[in-house]
Amino acid sequence: MSIETDIKQSAPFKSSYQRVIVNLIYTTNWLADSQTRLLKPFKLTLQQYNVLRILRGQFPSPIKVSDITERMLDKMSNASRLVDKLVIKKLVLRTECPSDRRAVDVVITEKGLELLKQLDSLQSEWDALLQHKLTVDEATALSHLLDRLRA
């Protein structure tokens, strides 16, 4: 399918650049929707999942909320609020930073690590679906082009 078919566009795009912008936005939303459906049974949002993955990357070391914010995929997310929700779910622990009493340290719990292990399995299935659509070389080239676009 083409982007024109997917969005039922009858008039041609004004330029290839306009087409790629619309295509990127549409594809981003398609991917986010797919990931949201994957996470829904676990009562996680995309942003909460992102925080858990950041914390797993730091594990067993704690990380400050401000550092989580810097690493978030969605820069508009409120990392402090997300951490609060994950604390309620017992997926992370929040403690006072010993070196800076104004800062807060966050670390993922065993329950959080177990949840990510379950999600990794589902994510592998999701990745396999993409492997049927793109070769490794195509995925690498696409990723490189996206990096160039943001540079």
C-alpha cells in the first residue's frame, strides 16, 4: 500500500518532501498504535514502558528523574509523574539521592524486570512481523536515513 491509498488522498502531494513528512507522521502513529495495543493488557503506556526500559539499562544503579527525562523518547512526557505511577504499580522504587537531597533516585524493581522480560518476548514477535516487511539491510538504511533527517 502507499500513503496515498492509506489516507485516501486523491490529489498528489505538492512535493516528495511533503509526501515523506506525511508518511513519517502516519507511520509513527501506526507504530505507536501497534505498541499501545501490545502494552494495554499490562496496563502500561508507551511512556511508562520507555521509563522502565531506561531503568533496566541502568540496573542495578539508580538514576535521577532528571536523567530519565533527558533519555525519554517523548520529550513532552513528565518523567516525575510517570515514575509516580510506576511506584504505585510497584515496578520502580523512588528514594532520596544521598549526594543531592533535592534529587530523587529511581531504580527498577524485580517486578519491573519480570514485566519487561514478558514484554521482550512479545516484542520479539512484533519485531518478527517487521522482518517480513523489511530486510536487515533495508532496516539499517531506513534507520540511517532517519538519523540523517534529525542531524
